[in-house]
Amino acid sequence: MEDKYNTFIEMYRITYPDDIEIDNDYQYLVSPYQLTDLGCFTFAVSDGEQTRLLASQLDYIVSESTYNYNEIDIAETFIENVELQKMALALDHILI
């Protein structure tokens, strides 16, 4: 499996491409905008049986209008999709 740094950066670049001609693709982003505004990004990808979550807080470089993603700490976890479904059902019952 690809290392977490390369996977995180790949999903970040898919979501926020450097080329302004390419549309943002938010399919992997699970952070609400309130967190992304603070530089906190969480991405998720699934193989059908489990979901891999990768998260990091990036420092914004004002002079370059971009985030620094060199030497970042990335939290990584895996969760079985069955467990995610259970959590979603429990939340659904709470919110109703």
C-alpha cells in the first residue's frame, strides 16, 4: 500500500489542483469547510471492505498563497466499512 504521505498529497492535489483549469474534485475530502479554513484536512478512500482516513493540519504560506505540505505529520487509521455503517445508522437515529 502506498505510504501515507504520498497518498495524502495525491488526494490533496486532486481536491485542490495547482492548475486552475482543472476543476476541484472533492470525492476524497471529508473535512467540513470550517476545518479546511483552519488548514485541517481529512481524506478518506475505501477498498470496499475498509476505509482509510488520513488527516493533517497544514501551515498556510501567505506569501505563496498555498499550504506547506513538506515534513507534515499525518494521522492515519483504517476502519471496517461495516463499522462505518453502524456509526452512520446510530447517528441517523440520533438526528431524527
